[in-house]
Amino acid sequence: MKIRLDHVVKTFHTFRAVRDVSLDIESGELVALLGPSGSGKTTILRMVAGLEYADGGHIYFGDQDATDIPVRDRGVGFVFQHYALFPHMTVAENIAFGMKVSKVKREKAAIAARVEELLRLVRLEGLGDRFPAQISGGQRQRVALARALAVDPKVLLLDEPFGALDANVRRELRRWLREIHDELGITTLFVTHDQEEALDLADRVVILNEGTIVQQGTPEEVCRSPGSAFVTRFLGDANRLEAEVRGGKAHVGSVSLAADGIPDGAAEVYARPSDLEWSAAGPGIAASITRVLDRPGGRRVMAITTGGEHLEFDVEPELAVHAGQQGFVTLRRAQVFAR
Amino acid sequence: MSAVHTRRKPPRVGDQPLFRRLLIATVLILGALLILAPLIVIGFEAFSEGWRAYASTIAHPDTRHAIFLTVVTALVAVPVNTIFGVAAAWAITKFDFPGRRFLLVVIEIPFSISPIVAGVAYLFVYGLQGFFGPLLEAYEIKVLFALPGIVLASMFVTAPFVARELIPLMQAQGRDLEEAATSLGASGWRTFFSVTLPNIKWALLYGVVLCNARVMGEFGAVSVVSGNIRGQTNTLPLHIELLYHDYQAAGAFASASILAVIAVFTIIAKVALERQGAGRIRRPALAAGAAASTE
């Protein structure tokens, strides 16, 4: 089912949570809504579900205007951040709930068979008789997903699906959710504040800030060509340097970078820690090392330029560096934004 | 070194033996004097003129009528207040609407007002010279000095009991479960009966038990609106006072013993419900959880 948001607005009291958001989600697509807290991502998800009503604009499911369809009849599967499993029902009863309350009457045996099928899908065979309190967080997450899928939703909506889990379970479930999505082909929209999660899982990432979409695209597009300083900063560690643009070139100290289409004047340059290179001799930006952090994957160096700007970058673990050392930093790759 | 060995744990405030014994003794003596002794006296005095006198007091038509009236009042007031309490708690905790905080305050009013003030207020509203007085008289509806007045006054006093028990619990539970149920296609009633109610049932029963105890024991508000007509508008607490003023001490204590027995059953019910997790803010099933994790 294709979903279209058309100039959607939502205000809580005086706080404008969502400001004029338009978004198209293709049928079968897996889309991430990514943004810091307060960016309106959960509100958008809840409006698509019908748990929150839009103050303005329209939400279309296919060609049908779903804006005023109550959540009960909207046919969405919603997975809550804290799962919201019914604590007084077993896992099987939780999964069967949607089928039991449905207007479409089903045979008891048919419901039981479907529950078994879903338990198999989420790899929880044999746990149907347990209560939510008797299973782990990762298992609860999968029960919540099975329960949402049981009603054959047109759209699957997940609110911070892995937020409450520890890192290992999280990575595993992420891969598994992708597999389920590929298997079922259901249009899926999920909310996260974790860039890695969004980039790993989604076909398309929608980045939000202060209630508006700041950029959207495939993980490759948003990573390789971030549209703004905010997106660059939000997607991961980045070093920020003051620069001066003159005639299509950005100058940072003695280093110059291509800056096509940026008007002359003050600018800022962003570079990932892995895009900076350290050398004892010039040319480059003069800096002195303040700290060296050793990590399993390499060596992170913190430095300060002669201009007083803080930098973080990675060097080969074999490279001999120590605090107080003077040297030069060059930029292998960087993004330039006008200020 | 030896000092370290003799003192196994660091001393806490008030941990000296003398201080501890003094505190425990104070509590025991005060508890005996203030609570236990009066209860024992009720038992003794009720039977001071023998079994026969006790039985005849209870069997007296006025006493029986007082018991009847008390039970009828409870049978009307408790269900009405239960429905009110559930509806109020549901509205306050699961929905946002203007005046939500105001409603919360209104529900609490009977707790902070002396019951006698409530009684007098009812007098002014439903009495002959009162607000609705002429209207009620025109239709010959008797509210005051009759059963409706007693029930109304009792309901006023006990209105907050159920709601007060449910609101903190339902606030802690949040709206997720209800939202999940509706997103799965459940109707409002279905959501209430199969999702909300099972998760609040113990707290609800706890509130009902407390509410019932208070309805049966209410004196102040009821004494103002009932008119104290023996054998007609006397509830059990009022009957006890009347007997006492008539110098029928044994009769008064015999009637009081009935209320005391109700109180004992209330406490047993309360303890049993607390074991089920009522009266505490938590989700019974989820709190027990994490330990059983298998992943």
C-alpha cells in the first residue's frame, strides 16, 4: 500500500510538532524517520496510524483519504516502543487478540493455526503459553511484531523498535526485521533516533528536524551528499572548521577545497574523523595533539589547531603519536556549507 | 582490630538497643491503649448482660431495621460510586480534555470536607427552604429525612474512594495498552473489558472494599440528613448513638459489635487484596518479569 502525506500539520497546545510535512512512501518500501528527540518523527508515525489526528493536511492510503479514518478501522500494524503487550494474556493470546476482536469472524481453529504460523515467523515456536513477563526483551519485541502482523495490516509502523534493547540483541533483530520485510513485502515505516539503525535497515531515510523534513534519500545519498550542516552533524561524528570561500574554493588556513556553488564569504567545513590525515610535516593545517585514545579498531587522536578549533581523527594503530606532538592535518574529503 | 570484629555492620540511626526497645514499647503501649482496648471493651460490654440480652438487642425491630437500612444504602451507594470512580479514573488517565485537573480536584473534595458540612449542604439544597425544596415538595418527592437523602449523603462522602485507588495505578500504566488494543481493531467497550479491567481489577476491588466500609460506618453526614427517626431513617451508626443516649449501653455495644465484625472482614479482604498487588502502583505481571529472561 502506497502512503502519501500531503502538507500535514500538528500542533500540541502551542508547540508545533509537525510543520507542513509532505512525504511519499512507495508500496513495499522500508522507510526510516530519523531525527533528534522533539523533531516530530513519532508524531508523524502516530498520525499515519490514526493515534493522533492531523490539524491540517491529508494522509492517503493508496488513493483513499485516510485522514479521518479512526485507528480502529485504519488497518495498520503498530509496534510500540515499550511493546505494550497485554500482561494478563499469554503470548499466543496477545497475538490472537486482533483476530478475535476483528469484525471479520474467524474460526477458532483458523486463529490457532495463524498464531502458530506467526510464532514460527518470529521464531518463537513453543513459547505461546508464556506470559510477557516470562520472556526476554528481544522476545517481547518479536511478539509485538507478530501481534501487529496478525491483522494483515496494510502498513507496518514501528516506534523506536529497538530502543529498549541492548546493542547485540539490537543488531540481530535489525537484520531479522529486514528479512521479515523482504519476505512479506509489507510497506513499513519506522521511527528511530539512531543513525546507524536507520542507515542499516531502511531503503530510504527521511531526516527530520524541528517538525520539518530536512532531507530524504537512500542511505547512500544522505551519507555521501548531506544537504546541510545539520544532516552532516546528525549522521555521525564530524569535525567542524571555519572557512572562507573565494571564487569556488574554500580556504581553511593554507588548505583549499573545492566548493562549487557556494557563494563567497564565511563558510563551514565538515569532515569525518576518518577523512582527516595526520602528518608530522606539512603542508596542512597546523595542530597539536591533546589526547590519544586507543580502541580495538584503531587509534583516535584529539587535537587542537593553532586557530583553537578542536579536531578528532583516526590514525593507524602503528603510528607513533603522543600528546603534545605538533604536526599537520590534511582533509581527504569534506563538505562545505555557506554560513 | 577486635572492635572491627565485634561490630559486624555499621550502626544506623536509632540502632542502639535501648532506643530500639523504647520505640517498640511506645508503639505497643499506644496501640493497645488507643486501638485494642476499645475493641475489647466493645466485645465485653456487648455480652455484659449475657447472650440472651445480646440476641434480643440484635433481634429488636429497630436494630434490624437499622441493619437493613445500612445494607440498602451500601447496595446503592457502592455500585454507583464504583461506576463513577472507574469512569472518572478512565477519563482522567486515558484522555486529555479541558478541565481535567479541575475534575481531579473536585473528586478529592469529599476527602477534605468534614462530613457534617456535606450533610448541612444537602439540607440547603434539598431541604424545604432549600434550592430544590419547593420543586421536590410539589412532586411529593421526599429526599431529606428519608432513604434518598441517606444514600446521597453517603455517596458524597465516599465518592473519591474508588477513583483515588485507580487514578495513580492507571496513570502509571499509561495509555499504550489501550492504544495497542484499538490499533488491533478493538472497540472502546472491548478494550475496557478485555484490556483495562483485567489490569486494574485488584485495585478496583480494594477501592470497593474501602468504599463499602466507609458507607456502612458513615455517621456525620447521614445524621444531618436522616432526621434520626427510630425504626425508619436510622442507620446502624445512628442507631448506636441513639441507644447510647437512652442509657442502653449493652444494646449500643451489641449493635457496635456488628460494625466491628464488618470492620474485621473488611481488613481481611483488604489484606487479601494487597497480597494480589492492589494498593500499590505497579504492573503485576511485568514487574515480576526480567528474571525469567532466556535470551
